Amino acid sequence: MDLTRQYVFHAPTRVLFGSGSVQATGREVAALGGTAALVVTDRGVVNAGLLDGVKASLAAADVSATAFDAVEPNPSIGTVNAALAAYQSGGCNAIVAVGGGSPMDVAKAVGILASNGGAITDYEGKPDAIRNDLPPFVCVPTTCGTGSEVTPFAVITDQDRHWKMSIASPREVPRVAIIDPDLFLKMPASLIAATGMDALTHAIESYTNQDVQPFADAFDIHAIRLIGNYLRPAVANGNREAMAHMAVAATMAGMGFSQNRLGIVHAISHPVTSYVGTPHGVANAILLPYVMEFNAIGAGSRIAEIGKALTGDHPQMAWNPSPQAGIQAVRALSRDVGIPETLGEVGVTEEHVAAIAADAMKSGNIRINPRRVTQHEIEQVIRNAINGAHADQRPIRQVNG
Ligand SMILES: [Fe+2]
């Protein structure tokens, strides 16, 4: 790491953590000046009864609530526009997102449009175009994975272009994140596995990319350690303590990658999801070890450290920290929590390779990947992930940096 460079660490979200903290939602909105909140969520959250505490809290603080519960996975521009219409017709002046990454991303997009006008496509790749602060904005996550409750990114799908737009601005960072582990207890095991592996991918890509910085490092490596300790028991039985630690890990990983972005796992996984519909966390988890193999010559010592963090004091790792051991540790965790081993198993075929790789090359995460990458090399990584082929089994000499 080059400490003669300049770094910015920006993590302005006020984080409330703990059992029962959802009861503070209304108070937090009111403290920001909100009196009428659009509550952005999805049917799953409503059906699980997770909205009830939020609504009661808003009412107790004299904040009126207009619910918009039609957010779908990989939310579209049309959903953003419908939610904005609900915000305007409800006379709202604040936004509360309740759910996973999708409701939080829609809430960010609504906030951008409510304060800055125009269409959401106007802001893709143009952070400076978001000139005005968003309305008071509080996030209440109900999955532990995306970290969106503390990040400056929203991902919205443009269905006409088969394209997941990334809209980034420091103004999008939520003002308050309320992380109540009680809200995670109804997550099914498959969702815990997918979102937990998404959080791991955030931490690993942030910890290994070319823009690594000391402050993000601390969040990333601790998130990796927590996920190594707690993802398996969380998936096994929804253990309360394990879920609480996973919630911490997901938010920490979000704070980490907010500083320096990600890498080619996310560059590839977004078009994979657009083309075959694989859930974001599953696509990332499948791709992660194949990308780590490709990246190992650019981030070998850090991948070795990831292995140590994931496996703790496991004697095998203590004796032999190496990039291969790091990759194996990721593969073992993924397998244990039920993630498929190949993209072939989720429907990606040779016919998709060129289009997915071409879209991946448009990602801002390409530039900072720890190893320079061409479209041809991306295609090869995708083929390895389709077929379960390991890129290179030769020893990788450990490097400093
Ligand atoms: Fe992600």
C-alpha cells in the first residue's frame, strides 16, 4: 500500500445497532425534519410482518407513512418512477427504506429524483449531476449482505438495455442506518447464504483492489473474519448471535467498499444477473474463487491474509498461509453454505460469454481490479466459472503489497 498517496475515508451514516433499535425509526426521521415518510419496501418484508414495527415507530413520532411495497428483485426504472409518484402524491418529505438492497436502491433513486428532478438515467456515471442533498433518508435493512444502508451506490436495471446502471454520489449515503438483528431472524437459509457471500465479496474485492487504503482495510478484514466465524452457523440454524455478527459484517463491508469500490467479480456478476436472473449474491459467490485465481498474481499476499482471516487459527492455515489456501478457504465456505460451484449450474452457457464480458468491461470496477484485464481474459474467467475449470494450479509466489 502506498501511504504517500492521498486517501479519503467517508462514512457519514449514523448507525444504530441492536435488538429493538427499529423502534427508533420514527424518532430518527423526525430528528432529520421529516414529517411525512415514503416507506419503500417489498411484499416479502410486508408478508413477514417486518413493516409493523417501523410503522408503529413512525406513528409514535407523528410521522405519517405512505407505503410503496412493489419493489422487485433487481428493481427497474419503472419501479423507481412508480415509487417517485407515490412520494409526490403522498406529499412526502422523507424516505424510509425497509428491506434488502433492492428497496434501499429504489429509495436512493427516489431521493435523487425528488431533490434533483429529471430521469434516473440522467445520473448514471455522473455523480456531479446530483447537486442537491436527498430528503431525510433512513434505512432499515432486513437482510445482512448488501451494505447499501451505508454506501453511496444504487443499482437500477434498465430493462431496455439489459443493463444494471450504477448511480453513485456521496449525497446518496443514507443519513441513518438502523440495524436491528431481530429483523434478520426470518431470513431463509438460502438468502442468508447468498447475502452473506455478497458481503464477503464486497470485503474481499475492497481488500484486494488497486485503490486499497488503510481505513477501509480495517473494516474489510474484520468483516472477513466475522463472516468466516459466523456465516456457517447463521445458515445452519439462524442462530441469533451468528445473525447479529453477520449484520455487523455486512455493514462493515459496506463501509469498506464505499471508499474504494470493488473488482471484476461485481463487473461480471451484474450482467450475469441481467442475462440469466441469478440472484446477485449467488452470482458473486460462484465467481469469487475463479476471479481470485485470476487475480492471485496481483494480490497474492492479501489473498493469503484473507485465508487466515476466514479460517482463524486453523492449524493448516497457520502453517501454510498462501494464495491457494485463501482461495480454498473461500471455496470451502461457499460449498458449505450451499452455493453452486459453477455458472453452468445456474444457466450461463457459451452463448452468453461474449455479451457478459463486453458488459463487464464497461464497469468502473475494471480499472481498479488488482490485475489488469482484457475482454479476452474476462471471457476466459467466465468460461472457467461455467465449466468448473481452475485457471492455474501452479504455485503462486507470494508477493508483497
Ligand atoms: Fe454486491
